[in-house]
Amino acid sequence: MGRYVIRRLLQMIPVFFGTTLLIFLMVNVMGDPIAGLCGDRQCDPATAAQLRSEFGLDKPVWQQYLTYMGNVFTGDFGTAFNGQKVTELMATAFPITIRLTLVAIFFEIVIGISLGVLTGLKRGRPIDTTVLILTLVVISIPTFVTGLLLQLLLGVKWGIISPSVSSAAPLDELIVPGLVLASVSLAYVARLTRSSIAENTRADYVRTATAKGLPRRRVIVRHLLRNSLIPVITFIGTDVGALMGGAIVTERIFNIHGVGYQLYQGILRQNTQTVVGFVTVLVLVFLAANLIVDLLYAVLDPRIRYA
Amino acid sequence: MRGATHVKWAACAVAVALAATACGGGDSGGGGGGGGADGIVSSSWGDPQNPLEPSNTNEVQGGKVLDMLFRGLKRYDPKTGEAKNMLADKIESSDATNYTITVKDGWTFSNGEKVTAKSFVDAWNYGAALKNNQKNAYFFQYIDGYEKVHPESGSASATTLSGLKTTGDLTFTVKLSQKFSLWPDTLGYAAFSPLPQSFFDDHDGWLSKPVGNGPYTIDSYAKGSSMNLRRWDDYPGDDKAQNGGIDLKVYTDNNTAYTDLTAGNLDLVDDIPASQLTNVQSDLGDRYINTPAGIIQTLAFPFYDKEWDTENGRKVRQGLSMAINRQQITDQIFHQTRTPASDWTSPVLGDEGGFKKGLCGKECEYDADEAKKMISDAGGIPGGQLKISYNADTGSHKEWVDAVCNSINKALDNNRACVGGPVGTFADFRNQVSQQKLTGAWRAGWQMDYPLIQNFLQPLYYTNASSNDGKWSNKEFDDLVDKANAETDKAGAVKTFQDSEQVLVEQMPVIPLWYQNGSAGYSDRVSNVSLNVFSVPVYNEIKVK
């Protein structure tokens, strides 16, 4: 197990450098960001040159990348165009997005898995069909439609929630945005759990457990669910990274100043420092989540062993 | 680990989330704070693009704050745009080159520091100096010695402008490098604001909580999310704030701000999203404002491309101008938030300031038959097809560019005569414009810096001027502009600028499309809301019920 973890950690290094380099090149391909800083007029050439050298944009790309990576390892993620340190932006954006992601994951686990178990055990019954249709509807409607619709109905028409989240983004204001963010994944979790449960209900060990005379509840939770959760855990694990990076639509609709918003601003303003900095952290989150998922396999199914 | 693993996980997630809330809380949301003279107005905001310094702020969001925080020598009347003395006691000159400025006594910054002649001289020297990277440095270009502190290339050979001299506690003199009779009227622009000593002593500290001499002070500022401004009770000016303060709130999307306004969570939105223009009347009724702003939108052409810089090219541009049905586009696409343009300035200047409706004449009126004839007589559009470039990321430009092309195609009976050319980001678009990569037309726009006819003409069409992106050059036009700037009386200067506009009618270097309006909406909690000529809300006049 220990050796497996170390090997996985070492594998992360090339992935980390590869992704950051790619992002760096992609943002660079978009051209000179200074041109957009002066609005609909041209920056005067002297000031533009001065700004370019301040942000290191006058050097060749490989040199910019090396300097940038060198700085990252000392904890310096550079400065955004509005004069704010990128680390400062991260310190305000990440806690909010993490909170939003946790709310979303919570809904995925609680609602998604319970619906999955319910329908998996009652295959073919009306409840199963209803949930199948409902999840299909949720999957096929884009997030921004669900978001705007809920915002309009709950926020404006019925006044149950505030249509926009305040800058502190407390947990209670994140419930609806979290639900919206979770909606599609939630539907997938329900469907994954359902098929996994349905498949395993006929397994030998379930029959054995039932034959032993164990109470139904125990058979389901201890034996059936535990063995059916492996694909679901994989999905939720990879979803952590996807939710954090992909919250951009939800964050825009509900005015949440999280990672998605900062990335959007960064791309719009072609701010290499912001975009690369945030993506670097997201890559790390993604890698860590994947590692944790792989380790959880062994916990759920002791037959899985790592060399 | 057995059985209840996943339950434990879920519980753990909730616990962490709850703990995070507890840490993140504390900031009470919403306007609140009662009504009347001390009522607080909440207003939508966008994240300023640059650090908040007077000579570094060149967009509306930062400018909004500076307008509440600073008062300069002059101030533009919110209704008429006329430049009136604010901190200036008098600005005198006999030759339109040497000016003597006297600052009014009794003004202070909100930290108690006195506003003196030095506050202005220091601030202007700071703004002009190359080493400070100020994006508005070019505002000081008319002052003598500018090329020494801010050379086009290389390093500066002086740190202060030689044309600026403090002659007393409250007086200073300015020597310009050329005649410029309307120069005092430019001094209302935020870049010319005075700065307190604390700005120079502790620059970072000042940037995190700017201190000015205007009717408001900053109570708290959370970069990127909100700024709370409060009325400054000791403000010496006669335009005191009529409310307790303004809470600016950054929105990720102006649609959300609009939704918040309709839900009653926000008092003021100063940018109605295009998608809501169809229902804004029914949503807000007379709480919807739609007034002219100093912005004109145009189509620009590349004169560095030889094909456009010919006699035939001139006829084609005039023909294209006549092929655009401005009235129909402003009605259907913009829902009357634009007005068809018939000169190169803006209605906010007023007749005295140089706006002249219909100056462009039949060249700016829709006439499909004449347009077709003119363009075919001139040998057709250079390259066979007109491509109008625009940035697709903000401002919903696609709709109107497609409409303009549609109008041209219809007039020319050719579906391929005009196409839109989207560019991914604004920065990339500006990049292609400034590096002269575009060979067709592109969308151009001009938001005035100060309400002067000079500002609508000289920076855009004078040979090698800062925003003459198409590199158009015409001696007759240049001479008229020089002549206008040398006129010592204002009416004469305006008249001569209008003469120079006649050259634009003949040559059509850019096609004027429409004047842009400022649009805003407000809640029934506030009254006396209006937009000034820069389409910024006049915050200090808003009253809370």
C-alpha cells in the first residue's frame, strides 16, 4: 500500500508539469493581454512596454514558464492586472467554492444514493420508472436553465431565497446553488447506484446473507450497498474536481465569487497569472481526489490489493 | 472501518461545511439601515480592471468610485455636461498656452489634510511619470515637458513636468506645449484629481482604502466583491450627499443584478442587460432610465491597406454608410437604447458644445438604391467582401453586426457582400486592431473623456492620434483642428471643429452608426435617480424614501 501511494504521488509530477505547461501555452496563444487593458483605445506605447516588462510578458514563453514555475514553488503566484496578488484572490475564492462543492457532494450522496437504492430494489415498479424519467429530464436540461428557473421561481416569484448570494456566501444561501450544481451528477449517481444494486441483488453473497436469516436492513446496508458503491465512489471522486472547476455557470447565475468567477474574469482579461494559478490548484485537487478514490477501493472491497 | 462508513463521511462533510460558514460569516448582507437622509443605497458594480488610482482608471466601474471619492478643479454638470468651477477659484490665460490656476480655500481631504496647489501638482506629476505605468498618462500630454517624463521609448529624462510650477500655497501655473483654448474644460476628468500626501507616503495602504476629497468616504472595501461608501459629513462642497451612503456590490453577471433589482434586494442597476430590454418597461415602469450618454459607435476602416485609401474606397465607404438602415436596427435590436447617428459627436454636447444633428446629411441616411449605385460605380467593395470584426465575449455585438451586414447585403442584392468576423476576447480584438492586422472594417466605439467636441474628433481622426487605429490622415482636417484649438473664444473653436467634421462627411474615414444611451433601473425605495452625461449614476443626489 505504501509503495503504491508513493508511486502514485511520483506519477503526479509529470501530470502536474504537463497540465500547467499546456494551460500556460493556451493562454499565451490568445495574444497580448495588455492591448485589452486600455479599453477601446490604444495604450500609449511607453506605458504598454512598461506594463509588459512588469508582468514579464516581453520574455520568450519558455522563460516566462520557467520563471513562473520557479515562483510557484516559493508560493508566489504573481499579480492580477487589478494589482491584487493571485494568492489573495485564491484565499477569497477557494473557500467559497469548496463550500459550494461540499453542499453539492452532500446532495449527490444523500439524495443520489438513496434514490439509487430505492429504485434498485424496486425495479420495474412505478417508483422506479418515475425516478428514471425524472433523472433523464434532469440530465437533459442544461444547468443554466435549471439555475435560472429556480432563481426566478424561488427568488423573484415566491421570495423564498435571495436570487443572489452575498459576498460572504454563507452555507444557507448556497443550498439552492449547490442543488443546481449537483443536479446532473446527482442524476448520474442515482442511475449508477440503481444499476449496481440491481445487479448485485442476485449475487450469491446476498442470497447467503438472506438465507442466514439476517435482517433485511442489515443485508442491504452491510452487504449489498457496500459492494455496489465502488463505481459510485469513483464517479463522485472524479466529480469533486469537475464540480470545482465547472461551477462557472452556477457561480455566474447566483453571483458567487468563487473559482469559476475568477477563472472567467482571468480568461476574459487574458490574465495568465490568474488562470494558470487557479488551474494549477484545480489540477492538484483533481489528482488528490483521484488518489483518495483509488485508496478507498481497498477499504470498500478488501479483495482489492495494491502492490 | 465497517458499515456506516458513508454515513460518517456525509456527517463529516456537513460538519466541515458548517464550520466553514461560521468562519466566513459576519458580514451582514443587504442595504438595510433605515430610510430618510441616512438611508443606504445599494447599487450594482463590476470589478474594476485596474488599481483604483485617478490617473490609472479608464473604465466606468472604477470611474464610478472616483466620481464619489474625488472633486477636481472643474466638475461637469450632471445634466448639461457643462464644465463648471469646483475647486478652481479661477483659471486665467491670455494666450491659450500659459494658465494661472487658483485653488479655492477651505477644502480638505477626508483625512483632514488641506487641499493645496501642491496636491494637484504632485498628483499630475505622478500621473504623467512613465515609471508609474499610469494608463491615463496621456491626459497630461499637452503640458510642457511631457515628452521628457514620458518619452515614447527609452527612459525618462525628468521626473516632473517642466510646465507645472507651484507659485503659492493655493496657486500654480501651467504652460502647455501648444495652444489649446478648451484645455481648462478638460480638468473635470478624474485623472486631474488632487491627491493627499498619504497617497505618496503609503501607496499600498492608500490603494487598499483610497482617501479623497469628495462627498463620500470609503467605509470598507473588499476587493473584487464590494465597497461600502458613507457620506462624509464635513464635506465642504455644495453637492453634499443626500443619502447616508452607497453600498456597491460586484455582480458576476448583470442579469443577476437585474434579477436582484426585480426581487427587491438591490436599489440601483446602471446597466440593463440587453436580454431584458424587452420587458424592462413592464418590470420597472417609470423607474427605468434611458438617457443619452457621451458614447458613439462607428465602423472603422484600415487606411494602412492601400485598397481603402483611394478615391474609389471613399465612394464605397459613403455607399456602405447609406446602405445601413440605422433606424430599423436601433429600434429592433437595441429597443431604442441607441439613436441613429447623423454626426461624429454626441447629443450630450448640446448645440452650444458642437453637436449638430444632421451634419452628415444624406451620406448617413438610408438609401438602398443610391448605395448600390455608388458602390458599383466605384468598382465594388475592395476584396469583394466586407468583413466586420468584433469581439464576441462581451457587449452582444454579434446581433447588431449581423443586422448591419444584413442591411448592406439587402441593399446590394448580394448575400455575400458583408459578413461578421467574431474575435474571441476583447484583448485579442484590440490586439488585432492596434497591430493593424485587420483588412476589413471593425466595430469601433468612443466613450468621451470630457464633454468637448475636441474629444470626439482629435484623438480619433488627427494624423497619428492615440486612437486613430485606422491610420487615417488628412491635411485639411488636421489644419482645421489646429486652427480650432488656437481659437481663444469657445464659440469660434466649436464652429471650426464643426468645419473639420465636414471633411469627415466628404472622406467618411469611419461610418457613424448610432449614439449610445445610458440605461438604468431603480427600486421604489429610492428617488431622484439620474445618469450623468458619462452614463454614471449621480449617486450624491439619490434620495432614500
